[in-house]
Amino acid sequence: MKHALFPPRPSRAGLSPRRALLALPLIALAAGPLAAQAPAGGQGQQTEVGIVTIAETDVPYTQTLPGRAAAFESASIRPRVGGVIEEIPYNAGRPVKQGEVLFRIEKDTYEAALTAAEAARASAEVAVETAQSQVDRYSRIEGVGVTQSDVESARATLLQAQADLKSAEASLQTAQLDLDRTDIRSPIEGWAEVPEVSVGALVTANQTDALTTVTRSNPIYVDAQESSVRMMRNRAMRDSGKLTFGDALEVKLTLENGQVYERDGEMVSPSAQVSSTTGTVDLRFQFDNPDYLILPGQFLRLEVTLGTTRAMLVPQRATTRKSDGTLTAFVAQDGTAKQVTLTTAGTYESNWIATDGVAPGDALIVDGLRSLKAGAAVTTVPVTINADGVVEDATKAAGE
């Protein structure tokens, strides 16, 4: 017999309404993690991606070459006569003109030598006049107190006097040249370096040590080296029709600080032989340099455009470089993302020039790449990439 104070215990088959209400939060907490494990979209979940259609186009075929600036002209100034430096009239580090006096050597010795040479020439001239008079007189009275032998002897004396006159004139010319060379002049226009000697220094003719150096840097040369293998590859591309050479090379220069030089250059001359040590061909380019931004010895970078080639442009933002150097991208095919490996031949603006890995008409994925994996289901939206590299909806961009 059950006592009325102890109500019957509920069966395990069910709970009282009050206990059932208290159990609901516990059931919800227990069900929460299980519910989170189930994906909202299931196996058919798709990722929305932005695509651009790959197309072939004519793009400039440009190659980058390392270069180094070289002076257009450079002259080491040396004395051609000996003596003591009397004056250094030029200012170091400033431009000098062709023919401007850089150094002066004492002239006394050379002026005296010139005076002596002038006297020797005058004496030789008198000797010629005397000999000529004797020949003329003997020729008139030949056979009358003057024999033929006397005439021939007089003519020989005249010839000797004329030879002595020429020798005296040559000595006079040499003396004049030596005197003129006491003024050491610049053979070119340019910038003169600091003098290596001072006033009072004794110098000798044609000495080994230069007194200073004059360098002309406007225009200026830029020397570069190109691989002979790449040159042969370019010729093969031209012969196969893949590369169309332009009428002239377009040459751009990048300075050491990354600044693009505003003036275009031109090729002066390629070397006619390949280096046996480096396998490269020397190339020389010329640039105007009125502001002297380029100085001899600077390391520079040349962008040489040979012509145009048919190629496919792949935006760099759509690609990924793997640790082994492989360049990859994604294309949308049949509703899935397919990863492709690209082969490139340089860059153009913000694009890779692709030669393999994609084909015209491929839908290249350029947006929505975060966490995208090969084989993922995708839905595509046509987009465009503006000049700033920002992805825009193609439909909206066309409407604008």
C-alpha cells in the first residue's frame, strides 16, 4: 500500500511536463556541436569566383639586360715636352672646352730654342741665295774661263744649300711645336678631374703618370651583354613568325635608384664575336645626358623592345609562385577550378606573357582565390581589372 505523501515515480518512458521543459536547454547544447559539423551546402557547395577570358594579343617583346655606363670620350692628359709646371689655370670638377689650357710649362728654354732655329733658317736661306747666284753666273760664262765641271760643282752646292734650308725649316717647326706644347690643352670638351700635380712640379715628355683626366659624358654610352643562346632563340622566333622585329629597337633605361630615364636610347654597335668565357655578345647603346644624371661606371638596367609577338596575358594577381619556382593559376572548367602550370616569356605591364599552360578562350580565375583548391566547385562571374589592378564587375563596368 502506497502512502499518499509519496506520489508515484514517473516511468522511464516519459518525463513530466516540468522536467521535460528543464531538459530542453540540455538537449539544445548537446545538439549544437553536431549541427555545426554538418555543412550548410553539403557536398554541392559552390564558390563564386571572378573570371576573365584569355585571348591572344600583340604585345611588345621586351628583354632586360644589365648594363654599365661608359664615358663617350675620356682623355688622360700628359705633357709632350718636359719642364716645370708654371700655372694650372683650370678649375677642377668644372666643364672645360676643347682646346682650353689646363697646364702651362715654363717657356724660356723653348723660346730660346725657337730663336736659334729661326737664325739657322735665315742662314740657310742666305746660303741658298749665294749658291743660286753662283750657278746663274757660271751658267752664263760656261766655256769662257769656267769649265763644265765648275758649273756642275756650283749646282751641287746649290742642292746642298737647299737641303740645309729644308732641314733648318723642319728644326724651326719642331721648335715652334715644342713651344706651343708648353701650353697643355684639353683635346676634348668635358669635365676635368683634380690635377695630380701642383705648380712647381717637374714633368717629362710623354711620362706614364697623367696630369689629369677629362671625361665627356654627354652623350653617354651604356655597355651591356646579351646571351648568344637567347639571340639565337630570338632569331628562331622571327623565322617561325612568332616574333616580328620593329623598324628600330626601343631602349629604355632604369637608373640605380629605380627611376626610369626619360630619354630613349639607340644601339651604337653590337660586337661581332662571342666571349669565350661568358658566352655573351657585347652591345653598346647611346643616350643623351644633358643633365648628367648618368655618370660613367654606374650600374643600370636596360629594357630593350625587339618588336611584337602574339601572346596571352595572364594578370600577375591571378598567379602563385610555388617554393620550387613553378608559376601556377586556376581556370574554371565545367564548373570546377583546375590548377594549371604556366610557362612565361617575361612580363608586360602587370601581366605575365604566357606561352604555355593556358589557351585562348580559357576562363582564368582572378578573384575569389582565397582558400581555393583544385577541383573545388565554382560559379563564375565575368569581371574586369582596371588600370589600378582592382577587380570590377564586367557588367557594371560596361554599364558605366
